[in-house]
Amino acid sequence: MYVLRLGHRPERDKRVTTHVGLVARSFGAHGFILGDIKDDSVIESLRKVCLRWGGRNFFLASGVNSLLFIKSWKERGGIVVHLTMYGLHIDDVIDNLRKVENDMLVVVGAGKVPRIYYELADYNVAIGHQPHSEVSALAIFLDRLYGGAELRFIYPDAKLCIEPSERGKKVVKCEPREE
Amino acid sequence: MYVLRLGHRPERDKRVTTHVGLVARSFGAHGFILGDIKDDSVIESLRKVCLRWGGRNFFLASGVNSLLFIKSWKERGGIVVHLTMYGLHIDDVIDNLRKVENDMLVVVGAGKVPRIYYELADYNVAIGHQPHSEVSALAIFLDRLYGGAELRFIYPDAKLCIEPSERGKKVVKCEPREE
């Protein structure tokens, strides 16, 4: 499962795009692609997180043509899931989607998403029908997809690990783990 | 339950703050407070969403002193929950937190959060121990708190409602509902 973020409005949505990428990484995606806009600073800040918290094989790219990427994903037999408040309620489709998790591209928009993306998507899925955020939509979607197990996930190559703490911040070197 | 966002870095985090506010509104909070920074544009854009999608009683404020607000919340017998990747895993505390939902202030940070907030919080809660986003952290926290029911919620005074759709965008006038 990979996440494609449709091109952001430069500057205005940069931080939001970075947050979408961080959710993709920490909630179990194999990679994050920023469509249409080349933005090295976003990719670089995500790569830094991978260096410290693990995920050297987490795929990162920007500037990819979103429409072509989606079309070729489908030609290769992949499934495209577009998150939008106008779509079908997640509770009504998640059981079917779990079966195709391996072939899935999750598409999240920025601003107004052109109609073509609704048409190309195999599933338009709503994380509720209220306006909120592509960051929260992606998080809830992946949480449903992985049943909450993703919140325990640690990358095998993580250098830093957290020891849960009632009051402080305890960061330790990770124990070596199997890949 | 109310949400307090610790003051953002102007411009850089404005959009992220708006997204935190949108999640608070759509995931069932009674109000959203932006601490320390007065930002009318953020509050105004949230108010516009309330006008269309409901929530005229959703409390909105900015520029409140975060530390004083938290201290007075506690003095009035309220419970303060601070979301941080360094805290206790949500799975380990959510059962206790559901019992105090009514008295709860959920605090989310921006950038580096000073130690005093960790000390004042009754609970420091981690939505997993990986870096992601205050937007996704708040969404997953409220989703756990309300058990997914929040994704069906429609405000009684909503003017617009969505009819779930496989491909298109269907927005209709809401049916009158009981408050």
C-alpha cells in the first residue's frame, strides 16, 4: 500500500503535506508520493525521520504526474482508493478493501480535487461526511485497514525508540530486531 | 470535551492549526481554543464551516493564555489529556479516559512542547510512539474515545448534508432534525 498526495499549493500546504507523509510512514504504508509538485524540502524532512525512526526502504518521491501514476497503477492491476468526504462511508467498504491492501494506492487531495480523480478511483471512501483534513482522513483509514496494530509498529532499522512515560520524554537506542 | 491547541508558529502552522480545529469540530468536541496566539483568520474559517455544516454552538477562541487556561481547567475539577508520542500508549489508558470524557481538555502541541505541559497534564497519551501529526493524533484519540460513532455524527443545525456516492459529489439540504 502506497500513498499519493495530489500536488499541494506551494507554501500554504507544505506542512500539511509533510504531515500526510509522516502518517503514511508511521501508519504502515510502503511509500509516499507527492504528485505534480517537485518539493525536495518535504521529501528531505521525511527522509530525516526515516533515518532516525526507521524506514530506510520507505519509498519517497515528488514531482510525479498524478494522473499518469494512477493510470499506470491501474494498468498493472492495482486498486485506487480516493479519500473524500463525498464517497461511501468507510464502515461500508473496509472489509472489501482489506482484501486488496497489498495492491492499494491511497490518494488524498489538496484543495479542490478535479472530477477525473473521482472517476479513476476504484473506491471513493469517506472518513465520515464532514469536512476535516486529509491528515486525519488518512490516519483513520489506515487505522481501520490495519485494525490498530499499526500503533505498535516499530521499523526494524529504527535507531531511536521511545519508552512510554507518564510525565517525561524517554528516548533510547533501539534494541536490535529482526528485519 | 474541548481541544486546546498550543500556539502555532505564525504562517508556517496556520493550515495545520485549522485542520486541528476541523477535526475537533467534526469528531465531537464541544469547542476549540487556539492558545497564546490571536489568529482571527483561523477562527473565521472554522466559523464558516460551522455555518454551513452545523455547530453554531461550537466554542471557538484564540489568543487565550494556554498555561492559565489549563491551570483553571484543573482547578475546576477538569482532566487534562496531553497528546504526545512520549506518553503512555492510548490502548493502555483509553478505558479510564472514557469515564472522564465530560470533563476533558485535550491538549495538542505545535513544535517543541515545554516540559511544564507534561507536568500539568493528568495524562500524557501517545497515539503510537512514532512521529506523525497533531491532526492525526487528535483524530485517532477522539475515534477511540467515541468508538467510531463520531464518523456518523451530523450537527442538528447543519444546512448541508452529503449523500454518500460512489463517484460524484452529492450535497443536499439537510432534513430538519431534533436538537
